Amino acid sequence: MIVGERKPLGDILDMIKDYKKVLVVGCKGCVTVCNVGGEKEVGILASSIRISRKKDGNEITVDERTLERQCDPEYVDQLKDIVSDYDAMVSIACGVGPQFLAERYPDAAVYPGINTQFMGGALEHGVWAERCQGCGACLVHNFGGHCPIARCSKSLLHGPCGGSSGGKCEISKDVDCVWHLIVEKLAKQGKMDSLRKLVPTKNWSTSRDGGPRKVVREDLKL
Amino acid sequence: MKAGSNLEKVLTAGIFAITGECGPPRGANAEVVREKAKFLKGNVDSVNVTDNQTAVVRMSSLGASLILIQEGVEPNLQMTARDRNRIAVQSDILGAYALGIRNMLCLSGDHQKFGDHPEAKNVFDLDSMQLIQTVKKMRDEGTLINGHKLDGAPKMFIGCAANPFADPFEFRVYRLANKIDAGADFVQTQCIYNLERFRKWVDQANDMGLLENVFLMGGVTPMKSVGMAKYMKNSVPGMDVPDEIIKRLQGVPKGDQAKEGIKIAVETIHQLREMKGIAGVHLMAIEWEERVPEIVEMAGMLPRPVL
Ligand code: SF4
Ligand code: SF4
């Protein structure tokens, strides 16, 4: 899933300080699963805004809406009759959400309420970790099922570097050295040989480096 | 001869070699480099010039290397993959060779997180292994990564780093083997304080026959003080400083710690000299170049050969 973190309330209040009527828009996709932008969080953010503004003697109307997804025009469309009732919208979907809202409603003021972080998964309740950088040419099968692109701080294809220490990455004792995990796993499987070959330079053009990407599926087009 | 550098000549002649290190200044002051060159000239066979080491911005390795050449000191240009993509890497190699550089040390580079610009984008288009392969391809095949034929191949003597003290230990010798396969001609190791672990790693390398195909130089950094030793032990990832070293430094009066540090370094050099498969030492007297002449003298390595 795409994992995000809510922006500090102060930042959000600052963004909307000139408005009197705002719509907070959530999303039932990834951000619901990572507890940052679903129906519940929409409610929490909306009431936090109301309370703060009331305390400041500058009351505001905040309405709540949570769409099935904000990354599909079909659902974004559902706001069409109400958008003009608001001074602004705060989207707490991933970064795709505010963009789709702004594209669909060119006259609306749209603000991002979360900081989108990464593609990853839950390690335990309340802890998420990065797993994929969307390089466009997946090669995790060569590395014991671990991604060195997203999880090695230097995206090394030949690790572990000289900074790997006690299973941790040189950048922090809180970051696992994924190359340590790769070596450990392949050693256990008796496949260390596969780490004795040189990996060719990676073709990064399938990644963001090749420019903004688009996936076209002719078979699905109407 | 692959490149014909002084370092290559000394190593190929079977003479126990010594390389020094010069960290360029945090500014454009060429005098700093010239001053350091004075202490290194004639005392070492070649001098590594660091490339924004620890990700702190300094005068470029190429710039400082050129100043060394002007001063009559042979540079060993360090290049990291951290800050340049394959376009810049290859272009810098061509420029460096055209300007007279004949040795290169290929590194991944320290992550920028602890440098002076932690907000920088990191590049790592290639890693150290691929950087070595790139230099080799340019030198031996006379082409770029993409196969484009070069008008003038950069004949570099190719170096790489190895850290036997990083984890996981069992894998370290395989990583060395990969670097040799990639095309490394010589290897300089991380600073050695734990000789026992180093010896174990060298034994493994000898058992695999690796050291017949590469010149291995052991890294030595003299400690200036107990404070430095503790810092290296606790704060530098992949550095192994045993307690005995710290105790030994603590055992002498504060004013004598530097002398003791140099003594330890000289002893290490002697030990390395005795080890099978070790072709030389890489002396990294960090911001302490003025002590290089006496260390090399004490190690019995003067005068340096003129080949
Ligand atoms: S190899 Fe590429 S696609 Fe696969 S997990 Fe890593 S970044 Fe994602
Ligand atoms: S310590 Fe491990 S994860 Fe960190 S940069 Fe080095 S190889 Fe990558």
C-alpha cells in the first residue's frame, strides 16, 4: 500500500487560514488501511480544525466526505455538485488525491493534508516500512526476495557496503541493512553462489529517471 | 603494465609499497594541498585524494590531484558513485586521464546522511563494483558502458576498497573476489586495528587464491588520542577498534598518546609486512600529514624506490 503521515495540524490550519468553509476529503484505499486518510481520520481532522478555529475565535464550517478512491475519476466525480459550496478542500488521500481533485475541479482550492511517504507494508500494528521504489523492472527474486533498490540506502546491487555493521545500515542503528538480510537468506538457502556474479548496470529508464510514467493497457481501453 | 603509474611499477616490482592520503580542503585554497604534498613527497609511492569524504563538501578530488601532480606527487584519484551518474563518471574519468592521472580508487561512497548536506539527493546510479567494471571497460576495451568507441582510452591502474571489519564477516571475502572479477588491480583496506580478524580474512583470501591476482594493501591510521580511538570505535560504522588499543593509549600520559598511536601504527605495518599476500600499506594519517615522514622512517620503508 501507499503509506503516508498526516501533516502537522498547524500546517493544515495555516493552509486554510483564510477560508470559512472547507471540505475534508478522505479515501477508502491505502490511506484507510494505514490509518491516515480514511473516514475515521477525516472525522478527527475535521473536528480538530473546528476546535482550533473556535478557540481562536475564528469559527469555520468543516464538512466531511470520504470517497471510495481518489485516484479514479469516477469517484472524484461524485463531488461535482458540492465542490462550489466550499472555499477549499483538504485531501487526505496520498499525493494522487489532491492532484486528481485539482485536475477535475480546476477552480477549486485543493490542499494536501498528508505527507505521502512510500510503498510498503505493515510490520506490526502502527509500524510501516518501505519495500518498493517502483523501479519498473522488478528483480527481488535475485536477492532472496528483498529489494536492494528501495531498502539499501545506496541502492547497491552489490552489497553489503563497508558500513554494514551488526545487521544495521551505516546511516542508522534503526535501519536494517537489507544486504545483510540478503546474504543471510541466500546463505541459509545454500545459494551464496548467486552473489558471486556481477550484476550489470541497471537500466533506470524504466524508473522515475525515465520521466513521468504511464501504463497503457490496450485490452482494457473502451 | 596496464597504466604505468609509479604505484603500479612499485607493486609489480614486488617492492612492499606505501600509499598516503590527502584530504582536500573545505575551500579553494590550493596552498593547503601544496603544504600537505611537502610531507608526502618522496615518502610514499602514491597519494589517495579523497572524494568529498564522509559526504562533506571539499575541493574536488580531481582538482586536488592536479595540484599534487604539479608538486611532483603521484595522485590516486578517489571517485565515489554517490554524487555522479554514469554520464558524469565516465566524463570525469576521461578528463582525469587527459590531465595525467593514472590511478583511481573506485568507491560507493559514504551516505550523505552524516555529511554537511544531508538534504542532498543521492545518486548511486552505479555501485562500486560497476564503477570498477566501467573503468576497466574504458581502459581495456576502449569503450564506454554503452559500447561507444573512445578516441583515446584512459589507461588507469584500478583500485578498490575492502572492509574486512564490516558485517557479515563470512561474506567479506566473496565481496573481495567480486571486486577482483570486476577488474580491480589493487585493494586498499579499511584501517586495521583488529589484526586477528584481519588475518582471518587474509587467510580466507589466500585459501581462495585471490591474492595472486591483486595487490592487497593494508590500511593503517595512527591514532592521535584516546578520544579519537573511542570515536572510531563507537561512531564510525564498519570500524573495529579492540579495547586493547584504547587501553594501550590510556596507559600513557596524555602528552604521549600521539606517540603511542604512531608506535601502534608502525607495529601494524611491521606485522602486515610479514603476512602472506600483503603487497603494501595504505597510510591514512588523517589531517596529520606532517607525521608521515617519521612514520615511514620508523617503519623502515625509506628511501622509496625510484623506478
Ligand atoms: S526491484 Fe524495483 S519494482 Fe521490485 S521491489 Fe524493488 S523497486 Fe520495487
Ligand atoms: S549498510 Fe547495507 S543498507 Fe546501508 S548502504 Fe550499506 S549495504 Fe546498503
